[in-house]
Amino acid sequence: MTKKTIIFLIIMSLAIGLSAATLKSPNGNFTLDFSLQNDGTPTYSLTYKGKTVIKPSKLGFEIKGDQNGDFSGAWVTDKEAQSSLHSNFQIADTKTAAFDETWKPVWGEEKEIRNHYNELAVLLKQQQSNRQMLIRFRLFNDGLGFRYEFPEQKELTYFIIEEELTQFAMAGDHKAIWIPGDYDTQEYDYTISKLSEIRGLFAKAITGNTSQTPIYPLSVQTSLQMKSAEGLYINLHEAALINFSCMNLTLDDRDFIFQAHLTPDAQGNKGHIQAPSVSPWRTVIVSEDARDILASRITLNLNEPCKIADVSWIKPVKYIGVWWEMITGKSEWSYTNDFSTVQIGISDYAAAKPHGRHAATTENVKKYIDFAAKHGFGGVLVEGWNIGWEDWFDKSKDFVFDFVTPYPDFDVKELHRYAKSKGVKLIMHHETSASTRNYERHLDAAYQFMKDNGYDAVKSGYVGDMLPRGEHHYSQWIVNHYQYCVEKAADYQIMVNAHEAVRPTGICRTYPNLIGNESARGTEYQAFGGNTANHATVLPFTRQIGGPMDYTPGIFEQDISKLNPNNHSHVNATIANQLAMYVTLYSPLQMAADLPENYDRFPDAFQFIKDVAVDWDETRYLEAEPGEYLTIARRAKGTNDWYIGGVSGYNAHTADIKLDFLPKGKTCEATIYQDAPNAHYKTNPQAYVISKIKVTDKSKLKAFAAPGGGFAVSIKEVK
Ligand code: NOJ
Ligand code: CA
């Protein structure tokens, strides 16, 4: 898969006695300075074109021994010195290297990705104990990645992380797009404020109510997008989160210093490490042009190459689903209210009286299959097909779903036959209700059941408090659970789209069967009260720095009371905005989430969703300002067809688009779907205009996005 690999290894110095080292990015724009303070505390700083991005910031860990308080092999008797992996260091060795490789992702925003960096590896040794820790820095043309490595050594084999002490000292009171540093949900609306304003807005961001006191320290989640007063865009995140706790960032809002704050486990520990071992990469993406943040592939590049030998079964897909009708409350996941006959574990569903609102019936699913076949969708997701939804929230029973037993009105074999006859694949649903051990126990049987019945993709979910009790959604143990499921799924040739799992960190490079994650506030919240109208302009800069999102766009009916009279939510997006997201919000898995009957009302707009691709050879970021607008053009895999999407925030936006990326000298037809001049996400969301014009690579287009709106364009060569 590797086109060309050039690796130089230059041993820079045998650095005994040295206390500093410097690294430059391949283009020279970035300078990283590493140095030891007088007490042996490692620090780093980062500049971009001479501007300070990260002021001198500390590195290291506070650690403790095993349950008995022992450090294997460590002879230091002083407790204080034992617990420190943050000072008393000397540089034992430094090495630099350069790397330049172009690789091909299995699916993605482009067909080739360049991984080009200079590397500095600093081996540190603690004077008294002889313990070693290596810090590896990789400086790319668009930013920095660094991680900790714990080499195999007698002096430090097993240890517990009390806290990671990595700092990111900001050079000013930047504007930030943030969500609070929760351990169990990422499904927040984003707040845009200065760093100095986060404290005042924190409680409100968590609870929506300023009178409540938040239980978390003043902290934010990554990916965190910032903008400095002088117009520098800075993004902090992590890459390759494997066998480690997920990182939030606490904020010292007097000096604007972020510090790593790892998700605790049930005991309050931040991680159990056995050397040799490495931390995830900490990433800093920087540019004066917001488009470069979206174009950065640092997160993917810092992950290991693909570990799946045969990837022929991994396929991007557009899908519909028996889903929105339950989310809006029009129908139900469950089958019965008859609790006298239904008790999980000893259920007798056949004898239970159905409540009549069950959505996943054979008949209803066939309607969705027909619609998918008619309009060219590859997949149909069905939720609520399996027993257990009656008391799935009841954690007093450490047994919930078994993932293999359908409700009496869902005929697995018949639906397999029917879907196959129509050329459609059913997509499995596994709601685990966050009972991770229960899921692990059933996983082989559940995946085998899928294979036996023609399913090759699963949407999994982790709603509610974690079991085992006291664990958090993003602690090391649970992070390992998600990884275990993805790797086991690969053994079964199953694609995974995990909801409520830890936010992605580019692991889809290594395991491209991880084709989707939710891990942020998705479309479902449009039916739970609504999302902010600039959400679509923010997600690519925040949540999506780690990987694709199963946002499930495509809602054409904004008035949810039309589906369920008891639900008064309003979808804060115009129809044109929903179309645009198929391009602006990259995902190899795209849902058309609304009900078939709503698509039948707007067949001309629906045409764009039918046409748009899900896999790409080339992407151009045409304009971007997080929170305000962004416009992206992509060329569909293996074709000359281009799709453009543009979304706006709370203000209307007109994009001037140069079509100079079109095939030279060829006449093409562009179909433009845009908000009508009087469209508005609240008051007039269904007002769109569709036009067709002839264009060439010399043409310019103007496209209009209303408040909370957007536009979408499909361009095909005229043959
Ligand atoms: C939350 C998920 O995000 C949603 O898509 C799903 O339908 C429900 N959980 C039920 O599993
Ligand atoms: Ca969710």
C-alpha cells in the first residue's frame, strides 16, 4: 500500500550532559524546543512562523505503585521521588529522524495521504532510580504530535497513573469552541467563548442551568478548536488512544494553561501501565488558515498502518433505517407493556400482549427495504428488533440484551431473504445499554448470528451508566472494551459504527472496519429539543478531527410534532443545510435519517442524497470559519463527478466558488440546491431553490446559505 518510503536516520548526539534539543518541521514553519528545567523537569514549547503557539509547558506523570504500593524493581525509598515521573530527569540520549511516506486509505476524503515529518526522540533517565521514559516528538508541516514511551526496564514495569501532567500553555486568551470535560458523555452543544469566559459558562454548558454546580473540574474535551487574537487556529486532540484513558484538559484560566486530565476508573486511578508501553499521541494542529485544520491528516498519520490483511469486505455505504420514528417517539423500540409475562431472562414474549407501537416488525422493515431498493440505498438499519427493550435501562439486573433473540413479530430469516432479493443489506443494531461485560460475554454469538443472517455491519451503542459500576465511558478499561469489539468484529469481517463510545482518535486507519462513531451531539438531539444552528460549521473542527461521524443527517420535516403530537422539538436546520452535510460532514457511512414519506414529499431535493457519493478521491476545502460557514468540494471515487457542500451558522452566507478543480476544458452540468432568499432554519426551513446550469473549469458559482442553512451542488460531465 505504500507508494514510496524514505526514511533517514541520523543519530544527532549522544546527549550526556545536554539539557535541550530543537526540532524543525520539514517546511521550517514550526520549531519545537525541548529542555530540562534545573530540577530535571522536561518541558517543551512550540512556535509557528515565529509566533508562540505553546509557551514552555511541562511534561510527565504522577504515578503510584501497584495495589500494595510497590513499584516493581524501583529501589528508591523516598515515596515522593518514587511517585514522580516528572522531574529529576537527565537526557540520556536524543535521536532525530525524517520520514516521508504516501499511503492509501481503505476509504477516505482522498485516495492518498502524505505522512511527512521530522522526529526527535528524547530518552530521559531519572538520576536516583535509573527509571527511563522516552518522549517522541513528530513535527509535521501542519503541527505537532508527541507521546510518552515506557521502555522495557527492570526499574519500572507495572505502575498506576495518578495523573498525566502534560501542559499546553497558551499564549493568550484565545477564543475556544468547547464542550465540558465530562467522563460519560460527549453529546453537548458547543459553546464559543474566550478561555477566560469558560468558568462563567461552565455550569450552564453542563446542565443548561447556571444554578447547578458541575461535578467535574474546570475542563474541556478534545478535539478543542481555538483561535488566537492574531488569527492563528490551534487545535488540541489526541491520536491512537489505545490501552489508555481518554484525555480531557483542565484549564488554569489565569495563565491560560491546559493540563491533561485523564478519565478516572472506578477506583479513581487514571490507568494501569505495564512496560513496554506507549501513551496516545498528543496533537497540536496549527495554521493561520482554518481550511488547513480540516485538511490536516496528523491524527490518521500518527496511527499505525492498516492491520487487516483482506479489506475487500469493508465498503462505505449510504443507508436508511427504522430509527427516526422511534427517536421522535412516533413508535417504540419495545414490543409490549405487558410486564406480567415479560421479565428479562425468563421472558415469554410469545404470550405477551403487544402494545401495537413496535416499529421493527417484518412488515414495516419490508417497506424500508422497498424504499432503499427503489432509491439505491445499500443498507437498512433496524433498531428494536431484539428482546430486552422493555427494561433495558434497569441496571439492577446485570443482564440485559442477548443480541440473538428477535421479537416475535420480527422474522430474521424472511427479512434476510427479502433484503437479499432486493439487493439491500440489513444493518444490525446492538444497544449494549453500557453493560460492557454482558456484551463481551455475548459478542461471539452475536457476531456469528449476524454472519448467519446476512449482516455485515453493526451499529452499537452505550447508553446510560457503565457496568461494571463506577467505570466511565472513557476510562482505560472501557476504551479497551471498544477496541476489543472492533478487533473481534474484524475477525468476523464485520464493520462497526459505535455510538456513545469514546471519541475517535484516528484508529480507523489501523482498523478501517471502524467505519463510524457518533461520540458527539448527533441528529437525535434535533428530536430532543434541538441542536444549535451553527453545529454543522463546528463539528468538522472539533469531533471530526478524530475521524468520521455517523451524524445521520437528512431531516426534511423540522416540525417533529407532525410525527409525534407530543414532541414539540424543532429541527434547527434548513433542508438545504441537511443536503450540504453529506459533503461537509465526512463519513464513509451516511444515513438518510428521515422517514420515507417525508422524502416522498420532496423528491427533487431528495435526488441530491440519492446522487451524492460516500467515498472520495480528492477533497478541496474552499472556505472555512468555524462557527460561521464552511464550503467543501469532493470528487467521487473513481469518477470526475464533483459534489460541493456549504453550511452556514446563525448568519446567512453567500459563497463565491471558483470551479477551477473541474476537468480542464470539459463542459459539465451543475445542479444547485440552495436555500431560497427567504429561507431560515426556524421560520422557513423548507424553502429551497434548485437550478441547473452548464459550467467549466473557468466558471464561478455563487451559492446562498440562509441562517442555519446551506447549499449542495452536484456536477457531472456532459457526455
Ligand atoms: C442512542 C443512539 O445515539 C441512537 O442512535 C440510538 O437509536 C439509541 N441510543 C438507542 O440505542
Ligand atoms: Ca447518542
